[in-house]
Amino acid sequence: MARRAVDFLLVGGGVAAAHCAIELRRRGAEGSILLCGREPEPPYERPPLSKEYLRGETGRADALVRSRDWYADAGVELATGVSVVSIEPDRRLAKLQGGEEVGFGRALLATGAMVNILRVDGAQLEGIHYLRAFGNADSIRDDLEGREHVVCVGGGYIGVEVAASLTAMGTRCTIVEIEPVILARAFGEEVGRWFGELVAANGVAVRTGETVAAFEGDERVEAVLTESGSVIDCDAVVVGAGVRPDTALAGRAGLDVGDGILCDGRLETSAPGVFAAGDCCNFASELRGGRVRVEHWDVALQQGRHAARAMLGDEAPYRVVPYFFSDIHDWASLEYVGGGPEWDEVLWRGDRDSGGFSAWYVGAGRLVGALSVGRPADLIPARAMIESGEPVGERREAIADPDADLDWLA
Ligand SMILES: Cc1cc2nc3c(=O)[nH]c(=O)nc-3n(C[C@H](O)[C@H](O)[C@H](O)COP(=O)(O)OP(=O)(O)OC[C@H]3O[C@@H](n4cnc5c(N)ncnc54)[C@H](O)[C@@H]3O)c2cc1C
């Protein structure tokens, strides 16, 4: 069987792998780079899949991280539609689908995450959709043409964004959420209630405290049955029930895995010379003081870049404060910095009624996160405070005063 060697093997065709390749070249790495992704397209951004791409406002080319030409011009070999089936870290050897063996100097595992599938009665019925890739978004759009009522299972950001997009496209939506409030896991109940009122005011029905017990229908889904006994008639379902890290390749390779591929603070796995980044990466966070795994676009991008620098010998730990954004159609644009550990207090800044506010999450006296809805400038001092780890103390008053200048915090 054919065997060859590359300097850098990047496994996974998402944002993390793409930005690793970009950063390697930007930093002047001259070695050979092979990027293998299982999907047929070059690496692309997933956020549009629940937003403008789902609504048919943009196309596939708009979502690409870089065009195919970029990879060719940068001397990055792009193998799309190709899985890496095994790696042997000790021998620095990978096997690709089809049997080709590739030796490598350094490797990145950026295998991302897979959606959680609901295993309940009726799960196999037609009209039940999940959303992770271009093809899923296309199926939802095609299948929903002319349909009247869709149930979105899960009131996390995917379920909420999809419900908002479908409502904007003229389909009636009901969100079914297990927690008492939508988006509560991300932002807490108080802030989640604000989003619940927002989507309800825009025509989305919200059923909270409900768990899906079964899907009903003959061949196609016709209703969602909940544990409390409610029957919600519908003619399609989109499930957004979270994801789990794809550790299959790493696990087979004998790397340490848990909730993700376990890495040190530089994003190096238990095998020297093999790094991980993005949704699959569970790293020892110096900033947070504990293990962290994040499923955000910007974190995948930043970690891909960081892994590139680490591959080139940079010893610095990964210390970027996580950043997240979401668009609930044009009803609200939100941005968030930080994330855990638990908070015990929320400080509001600005006007909730007009939708221009930020919420500051304080845990054990220190700022651990901040959410902006229409006040993005607030996140600059917030990020600085999270990074510094200084107690919030008497700054509470200034934070809660929307007119107070917070630049001094940054
Ligand atoms: C619908 C949707 C909307 C989102 N919206 C937002 C948002 O608004 N804001 C935000 O911050 N985040 C958002 N996210 C999350 C964000 O897209 C992810 O955090 C990001 O895509 C993670 O990138 P990644 O490179 O780690 O992994 P992925 O994007 O999952 O890419 C990993 C790739 O590796 C491939 N792969 C796996 N194993 C192998 C193998 N053995 N060989 C070859 N290839 C392999 C997979 O098939 C996949 O293509 C959204 C996600 C989705 C699905």
C-alpha cells in the first residue's frame, strides 16, 4: 500500500483544522500540510446553517472558511471526502480511508462533534431532522416547503435560532424544552426568561418543562408526545438536543479521552506531537483552573491557530477568554464572553425593554461571563475583568449604571 510522509497532518474538515492550516502558513511554516476532512466540501462555517443559509439567503460558497483555490495557492493539500481511519502516535503514522498510509511529523485532531440522537419510539419516522452539516440544512429547507407546523426539540441556541428562522420563512413553530426556561443552561433562568418572551412575542410557541416521550405517525411524523401526556400535532420536527465530542479516532489510537480528547494547557494530547482543537478538545485551562471543553465557533478558530503555534514550538498555554455569538433571526443579536464556573449573581446593565442590555455573571465575587444584547462595547471591559480575575467589589455600581464609563475596567 502507498506510503508517504507529511510534516503536518490535520484531521477534520472544520473551522479548527482550516485555521490551523492558515496559521501555519501565516507563521512561515514551509513544511508539507495535508488536511483530511470527511465531508465533501472544504472546511466551512456552521453558524449560517441555522441562520442565513437555512433561510436560503446565502449559498455554500459564502460559508467556506477559504476557497479551494486558497488551499492550492498556499500549498495545503486538501483531501475532502476522506476520513482518517486510524493513527498510531508512536509510529507517527496515519491510515486514510482507502488504505493509504501517511507518516507525519505533527498532527492535529479537530474531529468536532456529533449531534445527540433522540432514541424514543417513532425516532425513525420521516420528517425528523437534525442539524450539523450543509446537507441537513438543505433537507430541512426542502422538506419544510409548504408545511404548516414544526416542533423544534430543544430550547438551546440551535433550537431557538432554527425556530426563529423557520418562523421568518412563514412556518409556525413550537419549541419543546426540558428546562423551565429556554436558553437557561447558557444564560440562567432570569436572562432565559427575557429570550422566552422575545420569541413568544415574535410568534413562536414555547412549551417548557416538557420532555419528548415519543414521535407519532404512520410513515411520517404527525405528532410529538411528551412525558406529561401532551400531544403536539406537527408535520415536521427539528431536534437540537446537543452534541457530543467525536473522540472515536483518538480513542482507537489509545489517547486519553473523556468528555473530549484530553489535552494539556498547550492543547497537546497525551501523545507528544499530536494536538487537538475545537469542539473535540478538552484542555487544562489555566484561565479557568480546570478542564474545559467549549462548542463555539470562535473557540474552534482560536484553538486551531493556537495548535499551529504549539506545533511550531511555542510553549505558551491557551488563555483566550471564550467568545460566542448568536443571531435569533433579526429579533436579537447576542454575544457572550466567558463561561463558567457557576455564577451566583447577575448584574443587569441597560434597558431590557428596548433590548439594549448586558448581563454580567458574577461567581464567588469575580466576573465569570457577560452577555450583550445590543451593547457589544460592554464586552470589552467585561473580557478584561474576566482575564484579570480581580474581584468585582465596588465596581458593581458602575456596572449596573448604563451611563457609567467602564473603559477604566479594560
Ligand atoms: C447549526 C449550527 C449553528 C451554530 N451556530 C453557532 C453560533 O452562532 N455561534 C457559535 O459560536 N457557534 C455556533 N455553532 C458551533 C460551531 O459551529 C462549532 O463550535 C464549530 O463548528 C466547531 O468546529 P470544529 O472545527 O471543532 O468541528 P466541526 O465543525 O464539527 O468539524 C469537524 C469535521 O471533522 C470531520 N471529521 C471527524 N472525524 C474525522 C476523521 N476521522 N477524518 C476526517 N474527518 C473527520 C467531521 O466530519 C467534520 O466535518 C453552530 C453549530 C451548528 C451545527
